[in-house]
Amino acid sequence: MNFGLKGKRALVCASSRGLGLGCARALAEEGADLVMNARGQSVLEDAAQTIRDEFGVQVETVATDVTTEEGRASLLKAAEGVDILVTNAGGPPPGMWHDWDREDFIRALDANMLAPIALMKALLPGMMDRGWGRVVNITSQSVKAPVPVLGLSNSARAGLTGYVAGTSRQVAGSGVTINNLLPGIHDTDRAEALDRGVSEKEGISMEEARANRCATIPTGRYGTADEFGAACAFLCSQHAGFIVGQNILLDGGAVNATL
């Protein structure tokens, strides 16, 4: 299947590792040139060079914090005219409802809601003028089934989901689609951190913590960044123009729901 992405240009946020890197690699494999972003320059550049060598596409790197106005400005300057936007940010730390103050929520909103919205507001007009564009927001399965210890993430990502629900319908007539990908547990640094938290809290080994979590997933395993990236690339493809404002779970069946 030809995804029609050769010659397109994509901005992929938080793409030096994990799910963001999986998305960047999948888009590059389909021939898209990239603007890759992360906070750490060294790891980001290493990932970008590997993609250049493996797929032969052009890759520009911008090491910056997109939750700041200055960081977004530098990133948007490099990403001017992109056809594809993939937003992504690590989740806030776990905890209990009584642990969080206003500033904790502001930080979560900045990373997981307000920064993606700011990037969309900046880049959607150009996509609409050109009559084609794709936006994929990496959110979380917690949008469908809230995770009690991830209240900060539950709140911020639900806000982004509501924004996308309305905005996606407003821009679809211009050939631009916006959709959300909702990952469950994937084999990334985030999963390792969550498993470490369970290990320390329950006094069990990391292997036991992982096995216990795998037992809650119908597939019996964690997802991979490569398969997540492939799903992202499809949503960015020429074949996905009729998919608008959807929240697509990639969770191995962990969320037990009819709809």
C-alpha cells in the first residue's frame, strides 16, 4: 500500500525515543522528511542520524522545550510549512488526588494540553490553505478509562481530547484531519518508570511488576514502538482522509469497553 507520504514533511514532537521515535521512523520509512524535536540534543541527534542513514530522508532537529513560548517559537520556525504534525509529551508523574497542587496541574496542562493546542493553532492554517494536512496527537488510554494514580494525565489529556473533538470537524472540509492515538502500555521508558513505581511500592521485582501488568492485557504483552508508529503513519496517509476526530486505542485490548 502506498501511503502517499513521499515528499511530505512532518514535525514529530518528543521523538528522540519511545513512541515518538516509533512514529518518526514509520513516517521516514514512507518517505516523509522530518523535523524532530526533543529536549536533549545528544540523544535527539543520534536518533535523527540513524533515520537519515537508514531511510535517506532529510531530518532537521530542534532541541527545545515546547511547553515554553521561546521553545515553541524556535520549533515552529523550523517546522514552517509542514504537512504533518505529531504531538507527543511524556505523562506527568503518578500520585494520589491529595498530592497535587495548582502548579502541578498547570505543568500537566502545559505539557499535555496547551502545548499541542498551540502547535495546532500555528500550523493548521497553512495546512488548510494548501488543502491537505494531518495531525495526530499521542494521548493515552486513560482518556477512555481513567487510571486512578494518573489523575494529572487523565485531566490534561481529556481536555485536549475535547478540543480536538470540536476543532477536527471545523478543519476537515479543508482536507485536514486531526485524530488521537491512545496508547496503552508500550515497551518504553515510561512503562519502565511505572513498573519501577509498582516494584518499589509493593516490594516486588521489576520482572514481577511487568508480569503482573502483562496479565491484565489480553495480548499478554506490552506494545512496541514500531507497531505504534505504523498506526500513526496510516493515520497520516492519503488513505485516512475520512477518519476525523477519532480516539483510537492501541492497548492490546486492555480497556474493556464495547464502544
